[in-house]
Amino acid sequence: MMEVLLGSAVIVVLVVGMSAGLLLLRRRLLPDTGLDVSVNDAVHLAARRGATLLGVLHDAGIGIPAACGGSGTCGLCRVTVTGAGAGTPQATERGVLSASDRRAHVRLACQTRLRGDCAVRVPDDILSAGGGVVCTVASTRMLAPLIREIVVDLPQEHPTEFRAGDFMQVTAPPYRLDFRSLDVPTAFADAWEISGWREMRVASDAEVTRAYSLASRPEDAGRAVFNIRLAVPPAGREDTVPPGIVSSWLFSLKAGDAITLSGPFGDFHVQPTGRDMVFVGGGVGMAPLRAMIHQELGHGTQRHIRYFYGARSAADLFYSDEFTALSTRHDNFGWTPALSEPAPGDRWHGATGFVHEVLWAEMSRHPAPEECEYYLCGPPVMISAVLATLERLGVEPLFIFYDDFGA
């Protein structure tokens, strides 16, 4: 027995010693500090080996946008990275970035883990933006079971002229939230009870920043308008997947509450051409498209504009009266909402089917669909389906502009 115990002790000592030796050797050969990240050849940041590039930039106050919590699905945190220290693109990046993006050294900052020194290029407006500004919530209202409109009053000294398609960064403070405390209108109460969303709880011990597109119209001068979709766990995974950190906090806001914003930023804008414009949206992809349409009509454009918007049922369709009114006032604007699964009580007489199917049915009768410009915004699956439809219509990629929400 003594020999067995002595042998076991020797093995334990050897294993512990070898582990300690390997850790010491790794630390000597691969130190975890002292990496240099050069940003726009103007700022140098110290970083630790293994840190994500997005985390390094955010810790330095450089507000690269991100909407998916670091999962690599939204594609917003695109930066240009050179240097061997950034490694090679991950599989998640190859699913979001095109071949031309990768050839141009474009990376997703949230998926780039640092192995050594590297150089990064970010938009100049993001680098010079500085910290956020504290604003005041003017109003909130629920537009659909999981979508809330939040209107924010901006300080007088903050720029209030936005370009349609811009987004802003929203920073949520540490907080705890029991969803039973949320004010849910009667119209949506049954959906919340049936889905179990009332039972959710969420907590955050640190500040978290996310990017949200602006839905502001010209008449909203001095204010920032957002359409926020509450990120809820997939059905059956409520115990393992938490609700969205920032979207949950935003859903809890009331008029008079403080909110920290930075921006605006963005490069998803209407192109200054004379081509007909076709907008295709879904979910909170509504926000930038709403801003663009109001901007163009408000400026008196003579370009023809068509807007296709997809929702599941009538409960998920919002701003419908607003766009119907616009189509009545402007001969050059048409509005086609489509429901993929209208409920029996919806009494729906409009277009039925997925939005890309309705787009095909109508644009295949257009005399020259390949001559139009297309602006897309919505979930990645919708974007993929619409892109395939546009390829069938013979539309060249240079006439397609899109932003997907992969949260």
C-alpha cells in the first residue's frame, strides 16, 4: 500500500511540475503583454495576447459598432487590419466577409484575436468621436410584440443633422431587470404571456455598447429615433441563452430617463443618382429605410420609390398607416407590406408570402428591374433571400446596398 501511495505522489508531483514548467515556458516564449496596435497611424494601443481586437478598441474608447455581442454575425465591426499579429480570418468571418473584403485585409474586430503587433484602419469619424453624450428619453411606445420605438432629445450642443442611414452607439450601464416590471400594452400582453417573456430576468455588471440605426425623419430634428427589437432567447433555450443585454435595458426605459449616445456614424446611404429606388426591409431593418424614404420625399425627389416590407403577422407590422399616407400624398412612392403567416384574425387582404417572393412577383413585371437601385435592411436570412432574388432579376451587385442585423 505504501508503494502505491508513494508512486501516486510522485506522479502528481511530476504532473504539477511539468504543468508549471510549460506555463513558465509559454509565458517566456509567448508573453501576454506588450503588443502594439497602431490605429490609423495616429494612436498606439497596448494589448494583451489573445485579446479580441474589438475589446482592445472599445477599452480605448474607440467606438467600433457591434450589434451581435461578439458572435460575428452582424458584420458591423469591420476594420482593415494588416500585420501577422492579427492571424488569419476565422470561419465565422468567411461567412460574413466577401472574397474581395478578405483580399483587402478587412476583418471582423470581434473575431480577431491578437497574436502580435498589427495596424488597424477605422473610419476617421469613429476615431475622433470621443466619449458619448448623455441625453434624455422623450418618449417610448411599443410598436410590435418585440419592437419598441424610443425617441431621445439631444442636447442643443450636439449635432442634430443626421444623414438617413446613419446609426448611433448606445451604452447601457450596469443594471438588473425583472421583465415582470416592464409596461406591456394590452394589445401585446397575450403574446408576452404565451411566449413566457414575462418570466425572463437579465443582469449586467458592466457597461455594454451596441449600435442601432436611426429611424429619424426630417421633422424629428433635435431628436434621435430608434426602433429597438428585444433580443429574446430561442424557444426551448431560455435557461441557457440570456436575453439581449442592451435591448433589454432599452425596453425598460421611460420618458425622462438618461441615455448615453455617441455618433452618428455610418456609410449606408442613398446614392446621388437618378435611378428608381427599391427598398426591402424586415424587422427593425425598418429604421434606416424609414429615414431614407422620408429624407428623399422630404427633399422633393422625382425618383420613383418602392418599399417592400416583410412581417410575419399584422401584429408585427408597424408604421403601416404612415407609409400608406405617404403613398397617397406622393405619386412617385409605392408601399407593399407582405405577411408571411397572417393570423386568422388579421383579415389580411394584402400581399402574402415572404418578402423576397413578393419582390419577385412585382419586380419581374418591371420593364427594367436591373436599372433600379436596391436598398436592403433586415435579418441576414432575409438579406440572403433578397440577394438571390435580385440575381435572378439580373441586378448587378454595384446597384445593391444593404445592411443586415445579425444580432
